[in-house]
Amino acid sequence: MLAVLTAHAVATALAPLLVYRWGRMAFYPLALVPLFSLVWVVLNWPSPGSSTRVDIPWVPELSMDINLRFDSLAAIMSVLVLAIGALVLFYCADYFHHHDGRKENRLPSFAAELVAFSGAMFGLVTSDNTLLLYVFWEITTVLSFLLVGHYAERVTSRRAATQALLVTTFGGLAMLVGIIVLGEIADTYLLSELIASPPSGVAVSVAVVLVLIGALSKSAIVPMHFWLPGAMAAPTPVSAYLHAAAMVKAGVYLIARMTPGFADVAPWRPMVVSLGLLTMLMAGWRAVREYDLKLILAFGTVSQLGLITVMVGTGGSDMMLAGLAMLVAHAMFKAALFMVVGIIDHVTGTRDIRRLAWLGDRARPLLVIAIGATASMAALPPFFGFVAKEADLETVLHSPYLGHAAPFVLAGIVVGSVFTTIYSLRFLFGAFGRKVQSEPSKRVAEMHRLEIPFMISPAILAAAGLAFGIWPVGVGDVLEGYADTVPGGNDDYHLALWHGLSLPLLLSVLVVATGVAAFAFRQRLRRLRTVREPLGNADHAYDAVVRWLDRWSVELTAVTQRGSIPATQSVILSTLVLLPTIALAVGARDRPNFALWGSPLQVVIGVIILGAALGSLVMRNRLAAVLLVGVTGYGCGAIFALHGAPDLALTQFLVETLTLVIFVLVLRTLPAEADRVHIRRHRWPRAALALAVGAAVTMLAAYAMAARTGTPIASLIPDAAYYRGHGANAVNVLLVDIRAWDTMGEVMVLLVAATGVASMVFRHRRFGAPPRVADAGQPDIGRVPATLNTSPAFGDVTWLRGSELRDPRHRSLILEVATRIIFPLIMILSAYFFFAGHNTPGGGFAGGLTAGLALVLRYLAGGRYELGETLPLDAGKILGAGLTLSAGTALGSILVGAPALSSALIEIDVPVLGQVKFVTALFFDLGVYLIVVGLVLDVLRSLGARIDVELGEQQDAAVPAR
């Protein structure tokens, strides 16, 4: 199973490269990935009642382990996912062959997304850990959003993709809550254990409803069905795969998986049966009203998903067998028909049945394929769709779980099947009929040549529907492997083409006869058609809800986001004070022990910090206030050093220095002094809030320390760092190994912050390397100072290359010389911090900050062009490389069977040097180093170099005014 997932991951990574190299022909080798995975599934087919497991510990304390289970149901779903996935990828090679010479610019990403979707669906159906299942569930949601929105330049595609994302994500979040409730109550997140020993109670009923909301939204069941017809804006291969055989089957799969354990929970059957039956009827009614071939199939898909939901969710082995049979039949004929529609659209340029006439005469092979698939959809013998529909009618008729509702459910299925017959005929006649016309329609007359390879994939699926209908025993034996594990029902029922004269057979004849008659008299029935849709339009309701949410969010934002930073900070800080204080006041607490200081030196430093803090309050000069605030930061660093925390002290000093630089860069755009009236406004409320925050934080820290009853974890960290993380510096080992996930989150925050700041400042041309001396004078680079050659202050001596283009009035010879000498030493110190940080104070963060300060020094001494001369790299690429290294370390650990982000000790014998030891966490730390360097470079480019350009432009604009 891991090999299948890995193969799909590798193919996903290689897909863009293959498409760039071979174009659409790359779909052929990509199709081999799900095809060979299908071979693995067949060769490792589980025997009935048995399963194969893969269990990889990851985060056992949070139940987030990689638990995969391959049983009969997973195998059945895997065949659908992989077999149809291979056929669809094969089909794509011809689908994206445009006769008018158009190019698909997003084809490389499309290929990667489609292959990734195949792997994600395989992971979903084989996941035994419900949390892992949810991860794959949401991966399919995101990939569906990307695939549906493939034609991003079209408004309809963007709207359809967003709609599908919102609806299925809402259902997924509800399902996540249900999964967590079930997992906590049952004390297990393994799906197999939950089903084997299902918990009970009111909370379980609520959790089951939440899980069903997720499953029903994924499978487009009323009232969340409208996203599927809208998703027809996607390319036809997406519809043939996601909306026929894969994504929409995920919800049905989850219901089928959970039915043995939870079908008897009170809300289960009422929700599944009533909503499934309503979906079948309503969508069937909508399908007979459509003119677009894809919409006919889309509403037909929704209708039959409702039927499958009823069958697999009611309970009993016989109904499960019938439901799985319909699931398999539907995947085959509906994927084939969607591909047929793609061929029609490709060769004629339209899907509107009003513009198609005589296509059957011009494309007879395609007509034969369509007849086979449509006959299976209409449940005509000897196709597998007929076998499945007979099983549905028979098992519903004798189901012990439906009770008195069985006749009503049976009647609903019969009426829904009549609709199926009508829209099957509507599809076939609308696409291929002559329609009482003496000659082909314009689109058919001008159609492109029909290629034989284009029809191979739908032909295989249509032929499979016929073969399985003639010989249903083989399929039945496979499906019974899971159906027999479901308790209840009639275990003696088997799939067969002929069960003799029976009520289900008579009902099938009645369905076909009624459907044919209704289609034959469609002109008279059309007169009864109302202008308004009698069942309403859920799509309009969705639009109304979205509009209301937009309006409500604007009104809420207008109240809470007034554009005042002090007001926003006041709300945040007031919440920080009030909530913890109230919790402490009403809850249990231990008496804290206060110690104001431990040495006289701490008192001295504390007095300096207090003096600087008070001084910053009365200073009108912004730069002086910032420097005083910096004194408080350096004082905190000194306190850290006195308490034996050199790593914290080093980091604090470096961060404080860099923060001061950033403040100074920003202050260049502000007046030197703050307005006196503005300072005095709300002074006392702000002072009270500041004191309250300080007191609250101090109080929380004291009470938190007093509440500790066990051994402090800090006492365990040194040994864990040395013996498990292979490092003597507990702080660095903590950051890159023990709690590396926290560090991963923090560096991502840094990356987002850098991107956000730079994007706001640049507004356009966000990416690119810093300008170099050779770029001076180019557009968007900035002017060359007019006074460049007017001052002979330094003669011809240039200590820094970038200074050549700097205004001589802003140059400092001492600073340039010092920078030229000190810069290499700082970079050596940066490298030392990086390499030695695992055992002595330092690390990737400290090393990156040191290198960043070296860049700051070069910028301050040499100007914006000196940045490009020092590090002529794109900050975005540096950030991306750092994130790739950090994330790659996590993935590498998993691939070798170790927990994510765990480190290993590597020993190498090097000539002369002897034995060299290093840990793999060094690569993670290198990622952190690069991210910090990229962050500083991005800040210097935006708040430094970019503001230099804007200030220069302002000076140029002000010259004529004088």
C-alpha cells in the first residue's frame, strides 16, 4: 500500500516535467502508474473477512499514526479508483489534442493533480485511522477545487470550483468534529475498532449525524447536491473520473464502511434513507429537463448516488451486496458516458442536444459505445446495470430494516428508475438521433474526424458492463467478500442475470415501459411543464446564502475593524487581561511564591529596564522612543544570560538588534516627532491597560508555576537532548528535534510575514533579485542620484561596489571600511553558530540572524545596490529552498520508517580529520537558517531598498515645486 502511495507521489512530482517534455503524450506513461497499482491490488486481493495492515507510528499521543487497512471493501473501491483512473489518463492524451492549435497552459499542473487525486483516493479507501482518512478526504477536496477550476480564466469555472470547495469543506469540517467525538468516546480512532465495538449515547448520535453530513455532502446528496452539476464546468476527464467513479463515491464508501457498526444508531437510517430517496427523485426530475449532455449525466449521477446511499446505508448483507453492485455498475457506465460526451464536445464543439442531429450516422462506433453504456444505465438486460437494479428491487422488497417503510421506499425507487429510463433515452436520442431532420446539423456536418484511440477507454467500460451482466457471478463473489461481513439481511441472495419471474422483474418491465412511453409522448408532457421549477433551485439558495454571508461579514468587519491599530490592540489586550483573570478568580488555584530578585545585578538591570520603559512613554521623538524600547529588550537578554540561558540571551540580542533596524527603516517615512495632542489623547486609559497587561502576565506566570505538581519537563530535556537528539545544547535540540513541529510552524509564520510585508510594499514585481550596480537606471530600479559625481569627498576609492551609485552626502568612509573588514568575520561567526549550535549556544536561527545582520550592515554602508552585489539571489527562492529543506527532512524521516522530523546520528571516517559525526537535524536547521536569511533580505528589499526608491521619487517630484 505504501508502494502504491509512493508511486503516485513520485508520478505527481514528475508529471509536470513529463508534460513539458512530451506534451499531452505524457498521459500515456502516467496512466501506467494506476495501472500497475491495479495489478498490485489484484495480486494481493484479500480473502473474505481478512485484511492486510500497515501501521507506522507517527504521533501516538495524538492518535495520528499512519494506519492502512486493505480488506474486501478497500479492494473493490481501489479497483474502481485505479482502473478508471488509468483509463481516464489514457483518454486525456486525445482529449487535449486541439484541432485549432490551442494550447493548454495549465496542462502540466492538471496532469499532476489528476495523478495525485488517484493516489489520494487510494489512500482514502485504505485508511483505517479516521484522522488519516480525513487528511486524504480534504486532499481530494483541494484537488477537486483545482481540477474543476482548470479553466481559471472562465468565470463559470472559478464559481463552480469555489462552490464545490465551500460545500464539501463545510461537510468535511462537520465530519472532523464527529470523528473526534467518536474517537474520544471510544478511546480509539481506528475505523475497524469503532465498527467492531461501536460506542453508544447521545453524543454518539450527534457525532454520527456530523459524520453523515460530511459523507452526504461529498456524494452530493440533498440538500448539498447542487455543487455536482455546477462542477460540470470542469474538463470532461475530471467529470468522468471525479464525478462518476472517484470523489463522489467517497461519501458512499464511508457510509458503506460505517453501516455495519452504526446503522442501528437512531438518526442513521432516517437520514440515509429519506435523503437518499429524495435525492433520487429530485435529481431524476431535473435530469429530464436539461439540454446539456453533461448536465443530463450530472443530475443522473446525483439521482443514482441517492439510490446507492439508500442501499449501502440501510443495513443487511443483501442490501449491501445490491448497493455495491449498483456502485460498480454506475462507475462503469457513467464514466463511459462522460467520456462519450467529451468526444462529442471535442469533435462537434457543442454539448447542446438541440444542436446535434444525425451524429449517430456520422459516428457509428461512438453510437455503439453509447448504446451499451446507456442500456446499462437504463437497467436493460443483459447489462450489469440491469443485474444491479434487480438486486436493488429484490432486497428492498424483503429488507427487515425498512419495516413498514419498505413499500414506500420501493415505490420511490420505481419512480426514480422511470426518470432514469427517460433521461437515458433523452441522452441517447438527443446526442445521436436524426430528430426528424433531413440532413445533419451544422455542428455535426462540420465535425472533426473521430480518432479510434479516443474511443478505447469508454469502449472498455461499456464492454465491461456487458460482460459483467452476462457473467455476474464473478463480480458477485468479489462483492460478497465484504457484504457477508455485514450483519443481518438475507445471506442467500446472489447476483444473477435471471432470477425467474418475480415482482422485481415485473417492476423492471413496468419501469422501462413507462419510461419509453413518457419519452415517446414527451411533446405532450412538455405542455405540462411549469415556468418555475416546482422543486426549487438549490443553486439560487446557495447564492442567496453566500450573498447574505458577504453582507454580514462586511457589516461585522465595519464594527470590529475600524482601521485603528490602537483600537484593535486594545481589544486584544483587554481580552488577554479579562479572560485569564476571570478564570483564575472563579477556579481553583494554588498560592504562588514570589521572589522579586535573585541577585543585586538583577535589580540594577530591572531598574534600567523600568527607566527605559518609562522614558519611552514621555519621549515625543520616535527614534528616541524606539531606542529606549530596545533597551528593555537588551535588558531581558541580560536577565536570560544571568539565569544560565545563553541561547535565549543570544537570540534575544540578535532579534532585538534586527528589530531596531527594521524600526529605523520604517521611521524614515514618518515625522521625527509624534503629535503632542495625539500623545495626550487616551493617555490614562492606555496606561491603565498597560499596567493591567503586565500584572496579568506576571500573575499568570506565577500561578502557572505554583500549579505544577509533577516533575518539570525541563529536568528531562537535557538527557533527552543528549541521548536521543545527539546534542549537548538542549535548546537547539529542542527546536530542531524534540519539538521540531513547533519550529516548523514558526518558520512558516516567518515566511508568511515576509511575503505579506513585501507584497504590501511592492504591490507589483513582488519577486526578483535585489538590483545590482549594472541594473541602475532601469525601470522600477530607481533613479541615479543627481549629485553622484558632484562631490570629490572620497576620490576614486570605492570600498563597497554599491557605494558607486550612492549620493556622496550619505556615504561614510569609516563605515564602508569597517564593513569591508567586519562583514567576512560576521559571516564566519554565522557559520560557527550554525554548525556548533547542536552542542553549544547557537543554531540555525541564531546563525541566520547573524547573517541577516551582516546583510543589514552591507545595506547601511553601501545602499540598496550593495544588497544585490552581496547576495544577488531572489529572496523568495531562498525562502522556498529553506522551507523545502525543513519539510523534506520531515518527509525523509517518514520514508525511512522513522517518526516525522526525527533525527539520526551519522558517523563518517574522513582522512586526516578522523571520525566526523553529525545529525540529520542539521538539514532541518539549514532550512531554518535559509528562511531567516531570506526573511531579512525580503525586509531589506521592501522596507529598505524599495522605500529608498519611493523617497527618491518624492524628492524628484518636489524639485519643480521649489
